[in-house]
Amino acid sequence: MNKQAKVAVADPIDISAVELAQLGDGHVAYIKQMTTAEAGKMFPAIQGIPKGIALFALHAADGTPLALTDSMQAAMSHAMDDELQIARLH
């Protein structure tokens, strides 16, 4: 007989936007692929980005943009240099 394991699920907790933004503060980051148009809005100081290329932005856990590059590897290297753990986004 095949028994299915029961998984206990914790009750959801209320967390403020400020508390959520502080999770992983200074230790956790994420990388987001974006278009040149999205990058131009997020990084207005950067001029002359060629259209149609894939860009990768490194963000702090609170969403603060940290770096912009044209390769996932470079974004990961930047995170490693800053001793940040990369969180996966789904």
C-alpha cells in the first residue's frame, strides 16, 4: 500500500513591506534579465545602450539596482565579489 506523506504547512504571517525589503539586507541579491528599454528606465544615467540586446541587472534583496551588465556570468561575478548570495526568482 502506498502511503502519502502529510506535509505540515505553517500559517502565513503578516509582514510589512519594510520588513520584506529588509530580508537578506546586504547578503542576498537577485539577477533579473531585462530589455534595453527596461534598463533605460531603471538606470537613467546610462546612455547609448544598443537596442535588442539582453541585459542583466543585479538587485539587492529590497529591489535596489546594484549593477547592469550584458551577461549573466558578469552579474554573478559582481554578486560574488560583493559576497552576496543569489536568490532564485520564480
